[in-house]
Amino acid sequence: MCFDNLSSCDLIGLASSLAIFLGENLSTNEISILSDFFEALGDNLSIIATKKSIEQS
């Protein structure tokens, strides 16, 4: 899947659908841990993207 070709609405819909799908059969504690994991993943991806952008400038 190429995320560059998705609109902002498509990305929001995809994220919402994935969250609902993943959270359906998890406990509250498991959802919280998974949420924290994805937050950390997103933060690290942002750092990598920023670093690449600086290196390409």
C-alpha cells in the first residue's frame, strides 16, 4: 500500500478502522499498552523522517 496516494480522509478512515479492529478483542490494559507502543513508534518514525530531511537539504 502506498500511503502517498491516500487522501487525509482515507488515512483517518484507515486508522479508525484498524483501531476498532485491533481493539475489539483486547482488554483495556492491552489496548493501553498497544496505544503506547504505536505512539512510541510514531515518535521514532518522526525523528527518522526529520533526520532524513535534514540530511537531504
